[in-house]
Amino acid sequence: MFRLEAKIFSREKRGRSVVAAAAYRAGTKLRDEIKEKIFDYARRSKGVVSHAILAPEDAPAWAQDSGKLWNAVEAGEKRKDAQLAREFILSVPPELPTQAQFQTAVDWAKTHLVNSGMIAELSLHHPKSGKNPHVHILCTMRKLEGEEFSRKKATEWNDVGLLVKQRASWAEAVNAALEQAGREERVDHRSLKDRGIDRLPQPKIGVSATALKRRGVEDDPKRFQEVRRVKVLNEVLPMMKALKGHGEVAQNGAGHSWWERSVMFLGRVKAQAAEVAKNTWRKFVDARKGRDDTKGPELDF
């Protein structure tokens, strides 16, 4: 699975602290000197398997200290809605050894971030589930000029064209690492449409929502309903394509063809089945409270 996501970390949302963000991603403890608050995320360190700070060769010593680095960033930005850092989230192939996963990200960051004068802090995360290993990169918004940050932000980095190039370069780096490891798997940064694949992209759920879902809680039922709907559509797309190849099919009064109605029906059935299963299990759990009953529920569909 390919992923290179880029976003801006700013104070705009609830006065967030980039010092806290750095501590969270690295699984460590840092003090925000402006807020006079300690952010302790050392308990998360088990999931952080590799960490590094990359800076230009002539960077001052404080640039290699996470606390000093991000406190300097906070102190240098005065606006309440200031943009503090640029974050990249890169998926790394689970087929690669941990060292190769991290080294691939390090080499990419040196070439595309540090060589442009930025400082980048990398943290490789291996979730408990064993799925989706990924690297968080917190990157400064300003280049270093001697001992201080430049007065001018690198706004050219906001260009969409640059992001496209960064995605392509990350795909090349990952594929080169896979080839070197003797693996046959490959990734592709292009969209499904550009690759000629007749399939709908899966809606993004997000880390927090996914964690809740594993515990049986859907924080946004409509979002998960959309995920299920897209899954059903992708399952029947080949059938739809085959039917379309046999010529036009009759439409009903609402303007829907037979295969369109079939898709909608399948989507409703699957969503209803999931809802019945969830409600049945919930009733079973409620009924078991105060009882020693090890039998599971009998589903009636």
C-alpha cells in the first residue's frame, strides 16, 4: 500500500504545540517552554522502533536536540495561527526489515528535505496490530541560516506540483528498496484512474476511528457505512462492467438501470446485515451481565 501524506501543523487548531507533537511521535518526554508544560509520551516508546533528527551539515548543535529544536520553532513564530511544521507520513513496506524501512525514509528525507536546508525529525512506528508500519517526519517550515531560522518561510513547498514529485520520488525509493531486498512487491503513487484501474478508492477512516472500530465503537456510523458501500461496489464492479458490455439495459421510472438497482440493493443488504449483527451482539453482551453463560448469540439472518 502506497502512502505519502503531507500536511501543515499549525497553532490554529486549539493552540496546539509542536513540542507536544514531537514528543508524541517520538514516544518521549519534552517540555514546552512557552506553555510551561511537560508532555510525557514515554509510554508510547514501545511502538517507536527507530528515531533520528537530520539537519544540514553546518547546523548548530541545538538542532540535534528535539526539545531545543521545536522550542526554538515555537519561540520564533508569534502569530496565534502560525504554521509551525510540515508533517509527512510515509507508509513503509512490511516486507522490508526494520532497518531497511527506516534507512529508506532517512535517505529520502536527506535528499528531499535536509538538502533544501530544512531540519527533519523521523520516527518509525510499528503499531501493535503489526499492520501499517509508517514513518512520521516533522520538518521545519523555515530553512536554517547560520545559527538561526530564515525570516522567510519556504512557501514554494506549498505547490501541489512539488507534492506530486515527492510522491513519485517516494514510490521510486520504496520500489528500489524492495528490489534490493529481492522482493517482487511494488508500489505505485498514481491514482487508480491514472493507472487504468476501474475501482473506487477506499474512503479514509483515520487512526483514531480505526482504533475505536476494533473495540466495536463506530464514532461516525455514516463514515463506516460509506466504507462498506464502496467495498460492495468494488465487489460488483466487474459484474456491472460485463453487463454494460452486452448493450443498454432497461431503466426503471427513477432512471436506474437493472444493474444500478442491484448494486444499491446489495449495499442495503450488507449494511443491514452489519447493523443486525452489531445489535444482536450488543444484546448478548447486555444479557450476559451478571450471568455465567459462555454461549454466543444465535444470529437470525
